[in-house]
Amino acid sequence: MPYQFIGLGEILWDMFPAGKKLGGAPANFAYHAKAIAQDRVDSFIASSVGNDPLGKEISAALYELNINQSYLGIDSRHPTGTVTVELDQHGSPAYSIDQEVAWDYIPTIPSKLAKSVDAVCFGTLAQRSPVSMNSIMQFLSAVPDSALKIFDINLRQPYYSRNVINKSLEIANVLKINDEEIAIIAHLLGINGSEEYVLQEVVNRYSLKLGILTKGGNGSTLISGDQTSSFPGFEVPVQDSVGAGDAFTAAIVFGMLQGYDLDHLNACANKLAAYVCSAAGATPNIPDEISSLFK
């Protein structure tokens, strides 16, 4: 049977200067898992869109991407989420995130989905709303301990707090964080030391199966128990880096379920993330030369 992957949280349109692209970290995770694993993964999105043209376009896009939307709510009171994305000269994004949108009101997700999940990815952003936070935490509480619960921390000012981060780390068993976010976490949790030391401390403190630290063009570090893997990354011409971290997470999680060793995981995930940086938007088509790394 295929693995069941769930992106739990925001789904939205990233509004770039050149046009809109499907986005939201959980949705990007679900897309990339399906794109690299194909018929070995069934990807679901658990979120909400408005009963409006942008929501209908999201539904159509998910259908084309072969992502199951049985748990995508339709909200008649709140609009589909959008994020204005501005890119600097290096392709690094700055975000302006609309508030009081449909994914702030994610409905309760049936526990039968939680019981069958192999991997679920969530973050802090959708937890800015008490309604969505409750739905997310209720769902995660029903997920079996054997499943991978990935906290892709995805800090966006001012939509996070120490309390949300702590609760999320307590319920997760995998953490994904980038080199900007880890300094914030070190301060919030009172940990002093190098990035790798902070990651190791968080892994130990919360009994995580894996800690993932991404460093943009400088690669990544993975920590699991007493094992550490570092990879220097790939140099590519960057169009934009939106979605690269989500692709990296999807690759790592699929590889974990397949039993890849840490170094192999790290290399394959960096290759996928580098490709996403070289393409436009968070959900580009993945060529066979990349997806074949995960056969």
C-alpha cells in the first residue's frame, strides 16, 4: 500500500510579481512527496479555502497535481488565503500574509484519517488562529506514535509564540528548521552554542527521531540520536527559493520511511531542493532525473 502523507495547515496562493503560484508549506510538502514518490505515496491536504474563484482554482490545481482534497474545507464566510511575495536580488522571499482567511478556520478533521497516516507535516503559521490550532492539535493527538509527525517550524512574524512552539515540539517527532529560525529558537528555549549544538539539544530535549537544519546554499545538517550528517549543498542559479525547504522535508521524510541512511537522505534532499530553487514557484514539475533519485 502507498504511504499516506498529509499536509496539515495553510493552503494559499503565493502572489509573485509575475503571477500567482500554489503555496503554503503543508501543501508544498504534500505536492513534493507525491511528485518524487509517485504511486508509492498518496498525498492529502487538510486545510480550508474560500467559496470563491481563488478557492475553486486551488481545487482544480490540486486535482491536476493528484493531491487528495477530501479533507479540504470550503468556507463561505472567509476568503481563500493569499500571500504577497517579494523577491530580493538573490531570490530570497519576503512575505505579506493576509489575515482572517479560510485556512484560519480549518474544520475538525476526521480521526479515521489520523489513524492511517504515515507522515504528517504541520507548522506554526496555521496555528495563529485558535480554531485552526485546535483542529491541528486534535488531529495530531490521534496520529499513531509510529507515524512521522514533522514540525516544519516555518516562523513568520508575528504569527508564533513560545507556547505554540513548545506544544508543537512536544507532539512532533521530527523538526525541520532553517538557519535563520534556529537563532530565534535558541533564544526562546535558552540554549547557547553553535547551530548544530542547538539542534542536538532540541532533539534531545524533546526526544525527536530527527532534527533537520537547512542552510540555504550552504547545505544542511541532519541529527538523529548520536548520528550527524552534513552536506555542503549544490550551487545553482536561483530563480526563487520559495518551497525549497518544503521539498527538502518531503524528500527526507520519504527517504526515512524507505530506510535510507542519513548521508544518502541528505544528498538526495539537497538535490531536489536545489532544483526547486532553480525553478519558478514552490511546486514546479519535477524532472525524471530528480525523481529517479528516490526509486
